[in-house]
Amino acid sequence: MDGMAALAASVAIVGRYWWNVQMQILQKIGLMSLFKANWWLFLVVGFLLLAFLFPLGVAFIVSSWSAGQMDPKAEADFIVPLRHEEHDADFPTDLDNDRADLMSPLEHGLDDDRLNEVYDAAGIYHISFLRSLEHDVADAEFAAAALGAFDGTVQAFELGLNDLDMMTMGSAFIVRQLKNLGRLNEVDPERIAELTTDAMTSDALEQTRGRAGQVAYTMHMALRNNELL
């Protein structure tokens, strides 16, 4: 699969990027000192998010796990570097099973052929949506449209993917489209992490994600029902 190697290198960076954003939010609202004095509050926040806002809870747990690899310090306001000094693509050996769990969409009824079929269809719908815009798009809008097209395709294929699978597979699809359309010559995990985070969370790009998803879903359903044949 195109992009999976890059995803393995960047999934931890996405988590650390999101973790640092959360720590900066705590700084800005004045709660960092409270968390520095009572680290167990992070556990409380994690349980509350999982109980009441499950997608955010999953994102918080993933970001906590990623940041934990870098040994966050209270004196640094728990801000962590995005990369290991030598090579961030190398996960610690005792976390190989965890990495396998993160890269497990194929265990949900998706073999290589089926997954490539989803990616190929989403790629067609993504390109169709970009052409309909009739203007050049920046990488951030390109990534948001890719994520929306992938989401709409997943819904049209009626795949039961959880939030973590959607994050990992969506990130891989963004890389795939960047490479296929000549926007990416060399994979930069930090850049991919930034684009993926913006594509998933930016309010300014929400309309682009939604429209691209609607286009993908509508086109696939029309093709499936032979309306365009």
C-alpha cells in the first residue's frame, strides 16, 4: 500500500503534535500549573473524555501514548519534541505489538485487494471534487478534501471502521494522493502530521471535508446503482 510506510513514521508524530496542542491550550487557559502539581488529572481527563466524548478520548489516549515515548517533563510544561534525535520512524522494540494494533485496519474484513479498491475509488472521487472547485488549492485544502473523500467512500462501502482506523487509513490516503498527484517528492513525517491534523480538526476546512465527503458518497452510490453507466 502506498503511504503505509510513511504512516508508520508519522503516526507517533501526529500524536505528539496533538499532545503539544493540548498542552498549549492548558497554558493559555491558565490550568497548566494545576496539572503540573497533580499529574493524575490527566488520567481523570482521559476517563471523562472516553466516557462522554469518545472520539476525543481516543485522540487523547493516542496522543498520551505518543508523548509518553518522549518522557514529558513538568518543568517543560509537558511539551515534547516531535522526533527522536536519531530517527523517529523507529519505534521502541517493546512497542512492536502496539504499532501492529495501530496498523490493523486489515483485520476488519479489509484484505489488500479490498483496501486498494477503497483507496482507488476515493482517489477518483477526490480528483473529481478538486476539479469541480475550479481553483488551485493549497496543501491544507487538498488534504482536507482527501480526508473527506475517503470518509465518504468508507461510508458508501459500508465499512465499520473505528476512529483510530479512520485516522491511520485517512492519513495514509492523504500521503497516497499527495504522491500520486505530484505534490510530494519526499515524505516529511512532520509535514504529513501537520497536514493530517489540520485536515481532521480545522474548523476553516470543515466545509471542504463535508462537501468532498458528500461528492464521494453520491458518486459511488450513483455508480453502484448504475445511474452513471
